[in-house]
Amino acid sequence: MIPVPAVSRRELFKRFGLAGAAALMLPELDRVLAFQRDVKGGATPAGALSASEAATLAAICARLIPTDENGPGAAEARAAVYIDRALTGWLAPSREAYSVGLAAVDDAARARGAKRFVDLPPAEQDAVLRSLEDTPFFALARTHTIQGTFCDPAYGGNANFVGWDLIGYPGVRLNVTAADQRMNSPVAPIRRSAYDYAMFAAGAH
Amino acid sequence: MPTTLKPTDIVIVGMGAAGGVAALPLAQAGLKVIGLEAGTWLTSKDFAPDELRNNYRAWPQSVQKANREVPTHRPSASAPYSPRPAFHPMMNGVGGTSLHYWAQSWRLSPWDFKVVSETTKRYGASRLPRGSTVEDWPFGIEEIERYYDIAERELGVSGKAGNIGGTIDRRGNIFEAPRRREYPMPPLRWTDWHDKMAAAAKNLGWNPFPGPAAINTRSYENRPGCAYHGFCARGGCHVNAKGSTAVTTIPKAQKTGNLEVVTEAHVTEVNVDNNGHVTGVTYVKGTEVFVQPASVVMLATYTYENVRTLLLSKSKAFPNGLANNHGQVGRHYMTHATGGSVQALFAENLNNWYGLPAQGVAVDDFADDNFDHSTLDFIGGGNLFVYSDRRPIVAASMTTFGKAPQWGSSWKAFVKQNADRWHAAYMQKTTMPYEDNYLDLDPTVKDPLGLPVCRITADFKDNERKAAAYVADKMEQWYRAAGATEVVRNPLGTMGPSTHAYGGTRMGDNPETNVVNRWGFAHEVPNLGILGASVMGTSGAHNPTLTVQALAWRTAEYLVKNWTKVAGR
């Protein structure tokens, strides 16, 4: 074991001044505020991204989970809206990664002769994304696009429950019967958010 | 200057699964107990069925002390550090992680207490893994059967007994040690998915049975039965059917008038006098520092924090950390090797959208020493567990079993068809303690108070890897027997921060190799009790919580019966 220098009690008390206390308290406050912003953001919450960045992100999301013969995708789910809003709150630590990553996507589009990623036809957009598949930003965007498509709609994504409908998730219920759990008699979708239930709406910060 | 508070009989550090249990027999005996908890009280309204919040954001409403103290990990003393997880595996709050755990409430196997002697007897001493520091526990399972029984009743555990007083019942776990009576409640229900898996296990000649859970299956102690709503994993229970200590033993202890719970109390040090006795603890609450004097201190935080707090509590009597004059604090670390899951794809929807991870089918035929290891090259094994639990984000994040790309229309078509057709088994495998698997303080990473976090130096050894591969084979066999069309295996992962972390303050009669004695009190510090899986010397192949709670009750009962001797007054 590596020896650790002893910390005197007096020094500990010195450290527990207001600065220490502030360090303890502030992250709590930050997280509560992030939750408020993410879940209670209101009808048209301000996002973190510029209009141009938001457009690029929306186009990426639309290719990751496209609108096709299997129905609505990330565009209809408003996954990019979820991400943009969350970047002002919980996902704020990823804000910089998005700036850099979205710029890289537009750069890759320019290399293909387009002004921006959004100007490319879908097949070419896919080619750009394939070239970036192994980057950390791609993994981040994919993770967040899935979150934005399949999360509780209170966060701004999964709009009109299109994500849950796509995979057949029957929705948030507070009590599930034995019949509801049977393999071959799927229960009808309920299309309710957790926060549509008064007990949680009241409890959310 | 810190405020010195009025002395109390006992201060318990951590009102979680362990401390929350120990408080009850102490308070019932008339001892004055102060329970310090870093988190706050949380109630039904805080437990929104919200996957993003529970499973991806680790509960934004709870106090975040643990998340600022996530242990670091490196596989060995010469290996680079692993990436540090964003969240601590456990949470703060009155009730601790018993608020959001899966609530699987297993008794250990008899073998887990006697690994050295039983292995030697059956296969020869050469079969004990090289470099392992494993010892027999100071007692057999029969010593704690009574305490398992008490914990099952106080918390409300549902299940099906497999061995009552030596009479085997094949509907339960035929491998379990004799128990004095049936569980207080019948097990969580099975769906036709469970029936399908159980039938497949039976066809293989195995013995499937419902796993035990600290979850009500009917009204019990004024709490209702489970609502099976699907948000139990890392989610609190909105109807209080889950037997967290926050709704069972803690309120019951409060009713005696002898337990005072202090929330948002961040304990930084256990205080010691020049005679090597503990005198109380120092904690920070808000912007103030308090000293709580006590005749007896019971350290009941999580494994990593128990070790960390001891190592941070340096004094003249204990220059290398409290109770560490033999250098044993932090030694004998184990996790459960729950990585290396096996995943299967089926040709039909499973309707796993609801339920809970404790609602499952267990197979113990390949756990511990329930099978003959004569021709095998490892000891130990694993519990196989399949269950009904699925939420939309994790469903859509499924593996594509090599059958589809990771995004785009083909991915979407695959996920649309298969989101409810896959399953990932939960497999807890034995791990042994080894010389070079240990916990200490990180030399550079600190919490916001400037105190070093816990550092894990540990990796799975040959024995664990072989046991894991063997158990994965069995799981694959089970899935295929049930009709799975595809099966994949996940890597075993690391021994980094885990919800099943053991050791660091091991219990044993020998003070040269163990931190606490057979009653849970420190060999070097007579009035310091330690609770939690940090005292366990073997991991077994089942969830630790019920064993932790049985031991907590037993340690508290010992204190009640030996108050003058332990408290020194």
C-alpha cells in the first residue's frame, strides 16, 4: 500500500471552511436545476446549440434512426431537441464534444463538396457518418439519439411516443397485472409519461 | 471550531441496508442510537418510473456524496488505471442502496463458510487457488441461520423454501442449508416466460426455482404487495413493497424513541483516544463541523467507504489508519464477477416490459460446490438467474447479435422486431480473495473536501475466469434448450466499483489476518463495530445483502448482551 501523509484534524477543520461547504452544496443544486431544465423546460425551451449546430445535429439523428417504411424515426421523436435541451443541463459536460463533433461532421461534408452536412443527400450523409463511426463523438451522438428517441417524453424527446410505439413498449403503468405480463397477449399501449401521474409530478423538483 | 454534541451510547455511520438493520435491536434494547446518514429521506413521490433518471443519471434528487467519491481502479499495481465510472454503484439516502437495489435476498451456501476445509476434504488442499488468502469463516452457516430468519421477517422476504429442517422441497432451492421455516411470503409470480425457462431447465435435469426477494407479494406489515411496474432496478418503490430499511427496520427503531436519524451528515473521521478506544465521529453537515461522542461506534457504510474511513482515521494509536496495526484494512477484496453475462435472442416476443429483476427463475446446480469439481480445474461456480425486466432505452440499446448494423434503417428494422425478444442473464460467480487484490487510498484523486478516495487494485484470476467460462457454458445451454436462436457472451469486465464488493475488514478469529472478530468488532479496537459485506471473507455466488443484514443483527445483539464489556463502562 502507498503511504498517505497524515492529515491533521486542525487542517481538516480549516478545509471545512465555506469553500469546502460550497463544494459540497453546489453540485446538488446544479443537478436539481439540471433536472428542472430537462424535465420542466416548458414548451419552447432554449437549447445550448446554435441554429446551425442544431440543424446539423437534427440531420445526424435523422440518419441514425431514419424515417422509413418502419415508421417515424429520431426526427419525429425530436431526439435532437432532447439533446439540445439536455446540453444546457445534465449533458452540459458534453457541450464541447458536440461543438467539436458537429464541426467535424460539417467539415467532412465540405470535403464532399457540400456547404454543410444538411445539404448532402441521405446516401452521402450516411457515407459521412460511416467514415466517423469509430469516433467517440459518433458513439456519444448515437447514445444520446437513442435516449432522445426512447426516453420519457417529459425530457423533450420521444415526442408523441413514437419511440415507444416503434419497439412496442406499452407505456408507464403504476400497477401491472399477471395478465399484463403474459407473453402472447400484449397489453394495449397506454402512452403516458411518468410525470402524467400526479404523485410524481408533485414530487419532481 | 467544531461543535461537540451530547454523548450518546452508539453512533452508527450509515443508515443503509446494514446500519438500518443494526439500529433496531439496539434501540429495542433501550440503548440510545444516533444514525448518521449522508443522504436524505426519500419517499414514494421521489421514485418516478423514469428510466433516464434512474438508470442513466443515477437519481438526480439524491445527495451526491457517493458520486463524488467513486473509487479508482487499476487491475494491478503496475497496470494503468481503468476509466473511472461517472457514478458510484451505491447511493446515499436513508435506507441507502436498499432503496433502489434489486432486493434479491439470498442466504449463502454452507460451502461459502468452509471453502478451505471443504475443498481440502473433497479435492485436496492443492485445489485452493494459488495466491488466495481465503480462510474458513469463524463459524458455519448454522451459526447465522437464526439471524437470516430474523432478517427475512423484519424486512419481509418472499420466496420458496427448499429445505425446512432437512426436508427437501423441490419447488424451492434444494441446495440451501436447512432453514427453520418457510419464507414469510410466497415468491414473486412467474409468467409464461418464467415457465418456459423453468421447463427448459427441468428438461436438462436441473432444479429451477423462484429466487427470494425482499419484496412483498402480499400485504405485509402494513405495506402492500408488488405492483410489477418495471422500474425496480435502480428505482425506489412507489408503493413501498420493497423492504428497504427506510420503510422497515429504521422507522420501527425510531418508534422506540431511541434512534435519532441525522441526515446529510458526511462523516470524515472516527475519533480515537490515546488508549486506542474510539470516542465518536467527526462529521460535516452543511457548513458546520460536529463531533458526536459515543461509547461505541458502528461503521456501516459501503465496503469502499468502510475501508476509506478507517484509513483516513489516523491517530497516535493507529498511525496507519484505524484498526490497521496489522495492515489488514483493505485486504481480501472481492467482487462478484457479474460481468460476463450471456445474452440470447428468441424468435418470439417475451413481454419482458414489466416485472422486476427479482422476479425470476434461479438455477443453483452450478453454484458454489453444488456440483462435482473432481475433473474440473477450478473451485466455486455461479448462480444462474433469468427474469422479467425491460425498459425502452435499454431495449433499443440491445446488441444486434452480429445480425444488423449499429444504426440506420436496417438497425431500426432489427430493433423494431427484436426489442422484446432478447434477454440477458444475471450470473453471480464466486470470487476468491488474493494477496494482490486490495483496497487503499488513491494518492491523487480526492473528494471536494480534499480527502483521498478509495483505490481498488484487483483483477480476476485464473480460477475466476475458468469458473465464469464454465457457468457461461451452462447458461448458453439453458437458453438454447429454451429455443434461443442466437447467444452471445459479454466480457467479464473489471473488478472496479461494484454493487457486490466484499472484504477489506474481514471477519475471523486470527487478528493477524482479519480486522474484525467473529462478532464484528475490531480486534484492535474493542468498541468499534463494523457492518457490511466488508466483513465477509468469501463472496459466495449470491447477492450479499441478506447475509450483511443477518450479520448486522447478530453484531448488534452481541453488543446488547455484552454492553459493559464492549463499551468499557
